[in-house]
Amino acid sequence: QPLVSSSKWLQLHGLKRNKLTLSQILSQIGFQHRKDYVTTLGKLVASRYADGLFPQYERAQDGSVYNLTAKKELILHFVDCLMGAIELYKQRMEWLTSESRQIFGVIQERCIVIVLDFGTVAPAEFDLCRDALSMVLVEQVTQIAKFNLIWAAQDLVKWQQKSTPVSEHTVTSAVMWLWKLDHMTAASHTNSAEALLEGMSDEAVSS
């Protein structure tokens, strides 16, 4: 799936876009039972002619009442549409909470620098971190424009001097570089800050 934020995804696939919010559905399967103020009469007038003619639905949110006029076929059509929307939402949630997105979220920037600060992790945890980073490189970084890696070790170590265009070759190279790093003691907080500043100094970086 494309790397889009949930807000943008909802603009394309949300209930409102597909006219499936409660208000939108009610307006398509009936009409509102109104009590309006008539200026010429100087009083509230209710549309009571519909009383008893149609099934009615009252919205809990605002207490508005709708007279339902749709045939069964149209109701079932909206049921099918809503079931499809539920399935689509489930798929989106499963995608958001799987693989690299579970750790890193969805990368939306076109150019990024990933700063690596492994702290005092044990060798096994060090490998788990590298597994996760390899996963995000292959799954998400392959879909953006440029990237770089900076390791906040005792001395800053860069994969490349500046952010590099994404290609199959550069992603493979970055993964290989990652797995050649030696497990070292934790970097100081100063080194971590320096690595962040170094990453942000790259003019091409989006965030």
C-alpha cells in the first residue's frame, strides 16, 4: 500500500467521502421530520402529515427525527456498503499495526535520515534492532526519494556523507552496512544530540 497518513487515507476511503455517514444515509433513505418557525404565522409548525405514515428514526446525537421512505432494497444496499467499509477499515488497521509500521509508523517524508542510537543493548537486542531497521529500509524507504543513516557511536559514523537517492542498490548497500556494524558500548547523550543535529543539517531532509 502507498505510504499515506490516516487522514489522507480517510479522505479517499472514509465514510464521508463515500456518503456513508449516518446523516448522509438518512438523507438518502428518508426526510427529516421538521418543526420550523413560520414567520408569516409567527409560530412553530410541525410537519405532522407524516405521523404514522412512515417508520421513524430518532438520532440520539441531536434528537432529530427522520421519516424513513426507502424500500428494502436500498436499505440492504447501504448495509452492503457499510460492511465493505468495515472490512476496509480492518485491513487498514492490520496494515498499520504490522511489520515495520508497528515500530516506525508510516513514513511520509520524501527524504529522511535515520539516527541509530543503540544505547547499552545486549548483542541479541542489537540484532533485533538491526532486523527492525532492515525491515523499514526494505518496506518503506524503498518508496521514498532519498535517505541516509547516522550511527551515534562514540564517534559519529555515517553510511553516506549526504542523503542518497533511493534505489535497489542503495537500499541493499545500507542493509549490508547496518549488519557490518560492531556491537559497541552506549554513546553519550551528547553524541546522540550531535547525530540528530548532523542529520538535520542535511538540507535535503524533509523531517
